[in-house]
Amino acid sequence: MALLVMVVLWAAAGSGVRASPAEEGLLRVLGLQRRPRPPSPGTLVPPELLDIYRRQQAPDTLDTLDLPLPGRYTRSANTVRSFTHIGNEDDRARRKFRLNFNVTDVLATETPTLAELHLSGFQAGQRVLVHDILQPGMKGGDGPILRILDSKKASKNGSVLLDVTPAVERWTSGTNHGLLVEVEGPPQRVKRDLQMMFLFSDDGKSGPRGLEELLSRKKRAAAQGKKHRRKDGREICRRHPLYVNFKAVGWDDWIVAPPGYDAYYCHGDCPFPLADHLNSTNHAIVQTLVHSVNPNAVPKACCVPTQLSSISMLYLDEGKVVLKNYQDMTVVGCGCR
């Protein structure tokens, strides 16, 4: 039976009370400087992000920090965020309208790999074009300087997906003047909740993993799950259950999924001689040999995680919906080191 750990954090959202060191430490692990504020009522998670999250939960999915993005031509990405248009709502139907997305904070710390503009509410077959505004027009002077980014016809349900990656890449070192959407055919007004940009990025924290390691995780995890005891009753180094419950720490108001995760931990004895299933390094074997001869010279090798896997989290942060993969969050195998 899994051990349910009630991690005691001082989670006082909106109360002005400073977070405890434990909460601050866990937020740093998640790459957050502060606890995200609870979203406004009625905040919806885009179905596209839910679909990506569910793909990663498939039982046969390899443990990798790269998001599963079939059919998309992009470099690796371990994070995707949704951004809504900022600015005043315009009720006039137009053939051209401007969209602005504040992505400054993300571009300051992460590398953009793909940016998609999702629009809905068009007539089926209506062509939609999107431009990067290189320089806005001057009132009473020259018009804006534009660069065409993408052009597609709206699908049967009136939606269109446009690639705006070159604009976001330019914004990393240039000025963000927004995007200009042009509609061919009847004038069109797109509602605020139907205009959204998905920004895929890489935070640079993904470590390389070999194919052999990825394929051997399940086999090693099964071996670590078996109980091993010494003749004197002491338990040999192995993996033990440890469940982190986000609801128990008061974080379920901004974390959409998962409700918690199996972190596990390593504990047990590293006896002489070290067995093969303990995944020991040559150094640990030598240290154990020396300890067996002279216990006062060096301590025993320690039972520590030798293999870790990632988890995926879907959460809300001030109007943005974020899907992010976190490396080395779940113990897969234990060993003596």
C-alpha cells in the first residue's frame, strides 16, 4: 500500500503570509519563483493542451522531456503555454485586426521552438493570413511594415491554425509590435476567447538520455519493487512508496493535473558483497570492500536513486495554461553508491 505523504507547507494563497521554506523549495524545483495565483472562475483548459497531456500518460510512452508533437515540425520542447490576446475588445467586423501577446517573461528565460496561432469563428473555406508587424504605421504617414508568416483556409468548423514561429523568434531580440490578421472575403470579428497563441519552448534543463536507459526503465523498476531482506532481518537497498498529494498541500486550486504523483524514495542496507541488482558503481564496490576490512576507515556505500523519470504537470498561472515536463521527479531504480 502506497504511503500517502502529507507534505506540510504553509500554503496561504492571497493571505499575504510568506510561504514556508518547504513550499519555496518545492516551487524552485518546479521552476517557479512564487506560488501561482488561483485563476478566475470559469478559466478553461484548451483541449489541445489536454490532448498533449493525455498522450504523455499513455502506458507505453518513453520517458523523455520532449512533448509529444506528432505532425509538427519543431525542435524539442518541454513546455507549452497558452496566451490570450491582450488589449481592448473591438466589436466592429473587419477584414484586418491586430493581436498582441505578452510573451516577454518566457522569452527572457526559455528558447522558443514553435508558436501556433489558433483562431476560430470563420466561415468554412475562408482564407486567413497572418503577418508579423515589423514596424507599426504612423498616423497620417506611412503604413506598417509587414512580413507574411502563414496563410490557410478555415476548416469545416471555422477554425484555423497558423504558424507564427518566425515572429516569436524575432521578438527574442527585437520589438514585439504584435500580429496582423487579414481575412479574405466578408469582414470578420473573432471573439477574445477564440483567439489564442500556443508557445512551445525549451528551458534548457533537459539532460540527455540514452536509448538503452529509456528502454530498460520498466524492467529495472519491476526488479526494484521486489523485497530483499538480509538474514538478520535488515532490508536491502530498494525503492519504497512515497506519494505527493497536491490537494493535501493546498495546490489543487492551480494545478489541473495530475492530482499528485508517485515520487518514491530509496532506503535500505548496502551489504558486502554488493549484489548485481543494486546497480553499484566500481567505486561503491571498492568502498564496500574497504569497509568490510576496516569499518572505521570509510562508511558503507549509501542507498540512493540511480534512475529517475520525469512527470508532466498541467497548471494555471495568471490567465495562462501551462503544460510542462519536469525531469528527475520519480525514482525508477535504487542502488548503492
